[in-house]
Amino acid sequence: MLGRAINKAQSALRIIRNGGPGPFLHHLRCQFYDRATFLALERLLDEEVEPVPCAVDYELAVASDEDMEEVGAAGKSEGGESAWELIGRKWYYDSGFRDCYLARDRATGEPCFVQFVVPRAQYDQIDPGFGHRLPPIRDDELWMENSYTFKKFRGKKVMSSVLIDLGEIARKQGFRRIVTYIREDNVPSIKGCQRAGFKVYGRVPERKFLFSTTRDYGKA
């Protein structure tokens, strides 16, 4: 419990330092009370997906501790709301979400896309504070969460291309289905998933109240 509180405090300070007080105060208010609706999307891995032309030649690998330090620090150059998002990715990693993939531009070495992939077996390693947010998946399913495309690489189909690659990795590992949940107002991410073969199968309401977040996956 103490470690989680310290992690949150450190993340808050980094958000203020890298993105300014605006994003921090906005998300702090949302922690007191907020409601949102997420689209539930799935991809069945036995279904073929057409390759998506990508304008970036990237390499994809599981992120290291050093990679995630770089991701968190990149919030300063990305600025504003992006600082909150990237520091949030680092916070997820530090909270036990360790299966995170990072795509880098081969030419420059710059990070261009981040994606967390969570198997059911990893749930026991995740901070208990995330319990109300974890979807009920089976052992042969994966949950994808917290993608982020760096600003320089947006509009180049990086997200769709990486998701197809991750689907192939998951299929070879014996998984049969991937699920993800995206706010219904996040149209670019929804379209990116759909290009990668994901289909909408429901809606999930989310409620934040007094620093607790709950998603009702039974509604999907």
C-alpha cells in the first residue's frame, strides 16, 4: 500500500514537471468523480487479417526497464496531456504490468509506439489496486491496454501494423483471442484497432469515485 502511494506521488510530480499543472488538475478532478463508456473490441486469432501498409520501418521488442524510463521521460518533449499519458504508462509498468512492447524507428532509434499485453497468468503479479479494472479473461486470451503512439509517428498506421504483429506473436504462443477496451470518444484508436482486425462486441461503463475506478465488464 505504501509503495503504491509513493509511486502515485512520484508520478504526480513528474506530470506537473513535464506537462504542467493543467493535465494533473484535470485528472485529479476526474478521480473524485467521472463516468465514461468504453467500446469492447476483440480479435479472434484464427481469423486472417490483411497487412496494413505502415509508413515507418520499425523494430518491435518487449520493453526493458531502461525503455520504460525513456518512455516516462518522453512526456516532457511530448508535452501537455501526453505527459500524463506517458508517465501513466511508466506507472502501469511499475505496478506489475510487465508485458509491454515498444516499437522503435529503425532509422533513428526513436520510440514510436507502446502497447501493454496482459495475459491472465500475470494478474497475480499486478498491484491489487487495479483489481476492479482487470477484465475476466481466460488462460488462452490476452488483454491489451494503454497503447500510445508518439506524436511524430501519428497518421502513419504504426498502431495497426504493430497490433497485427502482436496478434501473430500471440497466436504462435497459443492464444486464441485478444480483447481491448477503448473510450468511445477515442476515434483514432478505435479505427486503428479495426484496421488490425478488431471488432466491436459491446460497451463497458467505467466509474471513478474517490480515487477508485470500476469497470462493469458484465455489460459487454
